[in-house]
Amino acid sequence: MTRKPTVVLGMLGPTLDTGKTTERWSRWRPSVALCQHEDLLVDRFELLYQRRFEHLAETVMKDVRHVSPETEIRGHVVEVDDPWDFEAVYGALHDFAKAYPFAPDREDYLLHITTGTHVAQICLFLLTESRYFPGRLIQTSPPKRDRAELAAGSFAIIDLDLSKYDRIASRFQKEQREGVSFLKSGIETRNAAYNKLIERIEHVAIASRAPILLMGPTGAGKSQLARKIYDLKKGRRQVSGDFVDLNCATIRGDGAMSALFGHEKGSFTGALKDRPGLLRKAHEGVLFLDEIGELGADEQAMLLRAIEEKAFLPVGSDREVRSEFQLLAGTNRDLSIEVAAGRFREDLLARINLWTFRLPGLRERVEDIEPNLEYELDASARLLGVRITMSRDARARFLRFATSREAVWAGNFRDFNAAVTRMATLAPGGRIGVEIVDEEIERLSEAWRRAPAAGGAGGAAGAVGEGRDGDGEDVVVAALGARKAAALDQFDRAQLAEVLRVLKSARSLSEAGRVLFAASRAKKKSVNDADRLRKYLARFDIDWSALVGEGG
């Protein structure tokens, strides 16, 4: 395996590194000694110093080149008025870290914490632990007087692991909160379960490069969260490549293989030129495959190999291509069911199922509707270029509806975003009043009445035809009315729809019962199917006589 270059970043020590005459060679100087160890090859040394110590810095850099000609040493002025001012030192080093072109996939970084003030050493520790400096700490010590050691002394490399430093970890709670807030787009969400979920995702995103699977209904925010995860990792120098995303439901056949893995010119009809493919484009970055359950068997097999071996064959090529990427996947299906049905590879699911997070639908987070309303109003203001406000009565009216059982939010945040965008667009002078809110409530209610069936993970919008009879009528809405139907859980709705379809074609309750209870009635000594059905229908305030206009 090829060794990655080792890069050391360290502060100049105005006391420990000092020395101008030839006598300096009889002293232990940490920055110079660091490059004298036979078992530590430093390929590049980034020496940070204040401008007033420029002459000393030049001497140290000259001496490093002398003792270690293979080490490239570069000086950087990091100006701080008071080197004992914690805030000033932290800010200066933080700015340096954000500007430095780290490439952790190609280089190993060591942060020298022996030199500089104690404040500087603490700041280097904090910035390394929080991954602004994506490396490990190195600490050097002078030779022991009672032992015949090399003049270089000794060194120790420290790989920070917060699980071993619980007390230290508490110092970084603010940093963590900022990361979580970033993943939530700054929205002060109130749902405790959701906040805990995002906190866990933030921790995993920073600590791991393994695949992450995001489950949840359509419109729950999987795509937006995937992009935020990438931005978080990019800000921490954990990825240097692009964010590449694809909705797998939009590709099929040769087009799917070509889109993902690329192809060579002439490999199939229409392949008029070479195509690199999305996996290659995501090299050293993040690949987000939404609706991964839609991929065909061949694409799943190729993807599995690409994840495990970081290599794949473009369509029509016999030359292997390598790509180092982190996979994020999204789905609104239960992939374990897809595996049982033979539509998804069990080994692929096992590979992407290490970190699985289910995003709840909007109906499961009603307490987050109000803070999301503020976010969407601000987004609409940026989109339309005008300030958007809501009157007090309009806000109360909309929130009352949005958090009620009448609000289905079948498309989750997509529905919610669209609703706010429409109201903002129609608002005269950017002021949303009660009339506009009532108009939007009516529009949403009508849309959900026409397509009220819910399905998918966590309440995603289901097929329009689900819950309808052969004439296209929604039997549940016909029996209960739109509002009561919309308030049903998906499970109850699907069960009731089947019962009503059977009842509609039966001549009596007993006949319908013989169909619906065919398995269980055979195990009973005495049966009363009609009574069982009456009791079931009574749960929904449905009367058989009123339903079909005849007795049973």
C-alpha cells in the first residue's frame, strides 16, 4: 500500500526553538528535532509564527532543511495581538484551518502541540478534535539526561477518540449543536424524537465514511438532508469531491448502467461518445442515490462491487475504473420486504444498512409545523424578492388547520412548501391574510379528497387508485366523507376499503362475511358472520342498511 505523505503543522516556539549561534545545535529545539527522527518521515512542515518572530522562523526553517533535506518547510504568518487571549488565538487558528487546502484522502496530518503558548496548544487540541484540522496530535519530548538517547528526543502520536474523553467531550457541545442546527437548516425544531435523530445523524456523518441509508415517506426531506450531510462533511475537510445525486426511479436498462457507471463509445446503440458516469464523478465526494429500491438487479450487483472494492467496469469496457466515494441512499420503501420479494439484493441491503435512519412524515411532527412555517416564509421572501408576512388571524387560522387531523399532508414537506409558496405569491404587498389562507385550505382539502389514499414508509402518498372500486370511486370517502376518511390511519383505511368493496358486491352481510372470514370461520364451531361485520362497521359509525339500502 502506498504511503501517504506526512504533513506536520505546528506553532513556532519563541522560547524552546530559539537559538542563533552554533551553540543552538547543542540544545533540544522541538520544531527542528521533530524532523530528526529516523522513524518519522516528515514530507512537509507548515510552520506558523507571528511576524515579530520572523528572523527566528527563518533560522528554524533553514535548520530543518539542513537536518532533513527531504522535508519541504513552509512558513505562515498567523498574527495575534495577545498570544494569551484565548478567543483571539482560537479565532486566528480557526481562520487558518478553514483556509488551508486540506486533502485528508491524499495526505496524513500531524498537529505539533509541544510549542507555542499553552493557549495555542489548547486551541490546536480543540480544533483537531472538532476536525477543523483533520489529523492527529503529535507531542515531542527532550532526551532524558540519564539515558543515552538521540538528540531528537522522543515523540508520541495521539489519535483523539472522544469515547475515551467524556469530560473533554462536554466542551464541544456548542460545536455539536451548531452542526445539528446546520443539518436542520437552522430551523429550531421542537419534536424531541426528530431532534435526537438529527443529532445521531450528525455524529455518524462526521465520524464515519460508511454508507448511510435514509428512509421515510416522499417529501420528508431525504434529498435536502443528504445535501446538508455533504456540506457538513465538506466544511470539515472530510470530502474534497462533488455532491452527485440521482433519483433511481428516473433511469432504466442501458440508461441506468450508463448513468451510474459510464460507458465507452459504441458500447450500445446511441453511445456516440464516452461517458464518465456518476460514480466516477463522485470520486472523493458523496453519491446520493434516492429511491435506491428502484435499481434493477444488474445495477444493484455493480453497485455492491463498487461500494466494497471501490472499483467497477463502465459499460462496454474491460478496463476497471476506481472511485472513492461515500454512498448516501434514500428510499420510501421497506427494503427488507423488497428483499423477501426478490426485488432487492440481500447482500446489498446488508452493505448499506449499517447506518439506517427513518425520517418521520410531517403528520408525525406537528409541533414542528410552526417553526417550519417561519422557514418557508423566509424562503418565499428570498424567492419572490419581497418581504412576506402573515396577519395574526391568518397565522392562527393556518396553524390551526395545519396541525389538525384534517390536514393530511400526503406529500409531507413538499405539500407544505407548495402551500406557503402559493400563499406568498398571491399575497398583495407580501401580506398574507385570512382570505388567502382560507382559499389555500380549501385547495389542499380538495386535493386530498381527490387522492386521499396514503402509503409508503411513514405515510407517503400512495397510488391514486388505491382504496377505489372498479368505477374509480373512493369507497372510504363515499362511506365516511372526506374529513373522516383523511383522519384514518393507513392500516385502518386499507382494511376498511377492502371490507366495503366486498360488501358492495354482496347480497347480504352474511354473504360478505363468508368471503371476508373464510379462513377463521372454518375453525369455529358456531359462526355469526353478519354480527361480526356489524360490530366492525360500528367502529366507523357505518350502518349496513344506510350503506346499501337493504337489510342483511
